[in-house]
Amino acid sequence: MNGNQQNIKLLLAEDDAMLAALLKFRLEKEGYAVLLCKDGKEVKEQLNSSLPDVIVCDIMMPYFSGIELVAHIRNDLRSQLPIIMISSAGNEQNVLSAFELGANDFLSKPISPSELVVRLKREMSKV
């Protein structure tokens, strides 16, 4: 376990249960405290009670898309916490919309858990 990630609260928003379990396992192994949300409604409820240190969010989710959640975090909550978007629907418009609204990074599925860890460390080093 890497001490640098100790106590970093990471919200993982992913509706694919297998991928969510894989990423949660790997991120916890790296020392992140992972809170898993399976849809946009759960994410909004969680954000309204307490903000994590970083978010990894799928673009395509039930109730609220990742793009709607980025807009909510940046505009309504006025938070600059790091947001890494993930999606298999890597069409250019979704990616551009996420970046225009304030997402910090984007990964296309299938995701390499190791690459996600490296990108998380990079984003957290800027905070």
C-alpha cells in the first residue's frame, strides 16, 4: 500500500458491476478509501452529504450522466475537486463536453487499472 493515497476519499461512479468491483479492489489496494455509486442519482445524493477528494465517473449512467454530474459539481457545488471521466462511448462530443464543463482527465474503456492509478496520482499531486 502506498502511503500517499492513505485517507484519500475517492468516489467511483460506475454502473457496470464487474468493472466497478475490479476498480474498487485495485484502488483500495493502492490505499484509496473508495465509495462506490452505481448511478448518477447515488452520486448526487453522496455529493450533497459530503464531497470526496477525487471522482472517477463513467459518462453513461442511469438517472444523471457523468457530463451532468460534472456540470453539477463545477456549477452548483462550486467545487474544483479532480474528476476523471471514463467511458466506452468515447465519441468525441462526449469527451469534449466533459472537458468543457471542467473534467480533468478522460480514459476510454477498456480501462487499465494501472493507468487509472497513475492518472489519479498525477491529478492528486496538483491539489
